[in-house]
Amino acid sequence: MSHVIHPVVIIGSGAAGMMAAIFAGNAGVPVLLLESRRVPGAKIRVSGGGRCNILPSIMTLADYHTSGSLNAMRNVLMSWPLEEVKRFFSSDLGIPMKVESTGKMFPVSDRSKDVVDALLAGLSRAHVTLRGEARVIDLVRDGDIFAITLESGETLRATRVVLSGGGLSMPRTGSDGGTWAMAKKLGHTVLPTYAALVPLLTDDRRWHDLAGLSLNVELDVRASGGKSLAKRREDFLFTHTGFSGPSTLDVSRHFTQPVPAEVLAASWAPGVDWERLFTTPQKRAVVTLVREYLPRRLADTLFERCGVPLERMASDLSREERKRLLTELTSCPLAVTGSEGYRTAEVTAGGIPLEELSLKTLESRVVPGLFICGEMLDVKGRIGGFNFLWAWVTGRRVGLTLAATSVLSPSAA
């Protein structure tokens, strides 16, 4: 065991961990940042299809979900206003950014590597010691000191420890949920975790046959009694196994949570007044009308599902046929049978309740000297840079706290 007692050790060098290290290091705090892989930022590198959706251009509390206190979530999110976060990335880190029509913000270069490189440069300027291939397998508190055991067998000691190891999503990037186990061993609650922002599966092969088809839809998530739980109008994508696209990812947590929702329904051309269209005298096939608003393959599939012949003329539609067709077009049930799971999920929902932390510092109320930030906390955003924003904000809050409370030099036992 090393006799050096580190003022701060950060376990996990993802978005939140690097941000905490930069803000603490910039204040002169010696920081040891541990990364299980050779180099940090793997999830940042693969995000946004390799482009990295750094931030949303606008944000409201409705873009986030927590099973705990909304006021607590608001307190943390508003501690670093979005406009100030934008300035930090563009000015302090030197990353030119652009806003796309979706409201997402990307580096002008469209290269996630540039974001990681800028963060690494920030760590270097802050004199942070970054140690790769240092997987932590155990964390215990011995009096006022934390003992951190590495997979290599080495044990490090620290007066302050930050857990920022992320969740279980995208395991190929090194995420394994290990820091949750450490927090739980130290006495924290870990709420049930589940995949979020994840493609959904269906057994209905008629949807599989539409793989590759994309369109803007409105999805409606409903409970068993028919109550609407969430609605999302965004792009939707059919896949070989089910459904994806921003609209699906945003509502996916409702079908992966411990008590899943019952119904997912799609309005395929939101805004079109199908009732009026079908009751206006027409001398052509109904499917021809529908194909003016929907891709041909989808339109034909919907007619097959509701049993209306493709050759049916608009003027010959029976009341029952019109009712079935309207249901398919405006409230089409999509049978969800599961999700792709953590392998492709962008985040992990659940985690440690904010109520177990001081909201001003993100220090544990259970274990003094322990700080937790990022994806480990029970706050998750929708797709579009919102989860990165949460990571940046919570990492900064921890870093500023460490700057105000840490001993500024390692000591020998």
C-alpha cells in the first residue's frame, strides 16, 4: 500500500469525472483521475455517431426525469446555466460549436475526438494526473481515509473520493456499473437501474419488413387504463428488430423500467385531418390518398393490418372500415416486446437518489468525503445532449466543492 494520501481521487474519467478534475485542478488541488481503459472519454468518442452532441441549445426541466424531488433536480441543473456552459466549451476549451435544426449542438468539425482532445488539454492545463488502465475493484473507508484497491492489487489512499463511473450502458466503452456497487457497499441506496434511450423490440414481422424507413411521428405512451404517460413528436425509424429514432429513444424508459407501460401508439402523420380527408367525396382509391402523406410501404402495411383492400375507393369506404383505418393512422398500437438493452442504450436510468447528497456540494450525506456525479445519479435527460449537460453541470459542482474543501498537497502517513 502506498503511504501517500491523495487529496482527491476521481474514479471514472467520463464527462462528469473529467469536468470535476478540471475545475478542482484549476484551483490548485492535486487530483488523481483514474480510468479503467488506456485513455478516457470512450463514450464521448462514440456519441452522436462519432460527432458528439455536446449540449442542447435550449433546456427545460421537462427534458429530464427523476423519481425523486423535482426541486432537488432543478437546484443542481440551474447551478450552471446553459449559456455559461456553452461559453465554457467555446471559450475555455476552445471548441467551436454549431446548432443544428434539431436543436442539438455539435463541434463545428463534427469530430468527437476534438471534444475529447479539448478535455484532455484542459486536464493537462489543470495539472491533473491521469492514470489509465487503473480499474478500481474495491473502495472502503478506514477512519478518515479511503482505501482504493486497483485490479492490479495496488491500494491507493485518499481523503476525498469522487465516484463518476457512469452506468451500465454501452459496456464496450468500459461502463460496468462497478461504482454503484462501491456506493452501495458504503451505505448508499441504489434505485433499480434499467436501460434508457434504447431501441425497442417487437415480434411483429410486418414492422420488421419496413426496416430502414424513417418518418416524423407522434408516439403516445399509455398505462393499462388508457392514461397517457408521455408523448413525443420526433423522427422515428423502423429497424430489423423493432423501433428506433429519437422519438422511440425518448419514450423507451417507460418500457424498460421495473413496472413497464402497457401501450405504445403511433400517429403516423400528426397534423393531417384524416377524418375530413376520408369524408370528402373522392373518385380514387383511399390508399392513394394515404400515400400522399406516408411512405408507400408503410401505407400498404397499415391497410393490410386493418383489413381494408388497397383497391377500395374513398367513396366506398364503410363506416367500420373508416374507423379501423383512422385508428391505424392516428393511434396505431405498436407491440413492444423488449429492448436492445444496455448494449446499445445511451444511458442507464435509476441510480443514487439526489436526496442522499448535499445539493450544494454533491457530497454524500452517508459517507463524508465521498462525492457522486454524472450518470450515477437518479436523473436522466432525453436525447439531444441533455445527459452530457447533466454530466458537465454535476462534475463542475463537485470540482468547485473540492477546490473549496481539499488539502492542497499529498501527505505521507
